[in-house]
Amino acid sequence: MKHTLIGAALAAAVVAAPHIAIAAEARNETPAPEATGGPDGATGNRVPNWTPATASSGIEWLRLSYDYSICAASILVHYGDTASSLTGLEVNGDFFARADLKEVNTVTAGGKQTVEFLLPKEIVVYEVTLVFDLEKAGVTPSIDAVGAVNLRGDVVWASEAVASTSAATASLL
């Protein structure tokens, strides 16, 4: 699903609702294959993890899609460095602020970190967008893999990803 630019006043609205920036930035999306597939154990801000092109570029997003939909109870994020800049998740176009989601099964071992966000109800998931505010957190995210988890604990890993920017793509230019 492509988001479209909805008006010039959108920039002012980003301050009040950062997730809306996704719509404004969709026209500038770049491939982000580093965040697809299952976790590969990468740590730190380096490929094969996805990181944005610049460390303090304000609102950044990573949109992931799946080969098939899954009735998910939670979203599982594997990351190499801190995900403190994550402000929320957009699932199939519906935004959930991080503060409104319960975080469970957070694990940190040897630099390999995961956080699982419980969804407010089971949702048939086909697309997840992670929204980051790099200016507020001052930390650059490094995302290894994102999965949708059903009630039995089965995980479907993202098969395609695009982002507002990507350090891997920027290094190729």
C-alpha cells in the first residue's frame, strides 16, 4: 500500500503526529533489504542491519511487507543497537504509539536485542511500518529483522522492505 502526500500543511502536523510523516516521505522511499528475512545475529550499526542514512535526520520510517498475511498478536523486532528512537508502529495503515503498546519478552544478550510489542487485538498483518524520531532520541536505530507473531508463537518474517532513507543505499551513491 502506497501512502500519498496529502497537503502542504502536512509538515506542520508532523510535530503533533510524527507518524504522519510517513505519508509525506513515501515519495522518497528507498529499498531496505537489510531488514528482511529472519534475524542473522548482526550487532551494531552496520550492514546487514538497516540504519537510516543520517543519524539525526528527524522522522524516519521502515515499511515492511510479508509474503502472506498472518493473524498476529504481536510484532517482534530484532535490532543490533538501541531502538529507543522507535516512537510507534503502523500496522496496515493503523498507527499505534509505542507508549500505548505493551512491550514483552525484551531480551539483551551479547549485543543481540529483541523487543516484542503486543498488539491491542489480533490483527491480520500484511504490512508493518516502524516510525522513528531520531531528533528526540538522539540514537540511530539498527534493525535486523521484523516479524509478525501469531498466538501459537509462529513468526512470519518480512520479505520486502522500503524506508525513508538507508545507510546502505546512501553508501552506494
